[in-house]
Amino acid sequence: MMLIPLIIAIALLYFVTMKNNSCDCYDTDSISKCNKCGSAIKDDYIYCPKCREKLKKRCEKCEKMIDITWRRCPFCE
């Protein structure tokens, strides 16, 4: 009879420990999603690592990398 409460206590302890030790592998401030496949990508990626969709392009004037969807470079006048 004492075995059942012991198993429940061990299971609860295990789940509480696993929840507290969960890994946040990405910095959530610099994460967005790919426009094509929806995969999580970092803001400084040039291509999506999953579908290879181009995410950044080089500004023709200042040569800085900018988002492919931007109409104008925010670094140029």
C-alpha cells in the first residue's frame, strides 16, 4: 500500500524538476518566423535553414544587410 504514494511522489518530483530544467535554446527577443515555411529563425539569418528562403538582401547604396521585404533601407537617407 505504501508503494503507490511513493510512486506518485516520485512522478510529481520528476515532472516538477523537468519543467524547471526546460531548455530555452533560442533568445526569444531575436526570434521570428520564416515567411515561407513558418520555421523559427533568428533575426540575423540571411536564409531560412529549413527551406532556404532568402530573408535578407544587401542594400545597393550602403551595402548593409536588410530584410528582403523592406521597400527602403533604414540606414540610408
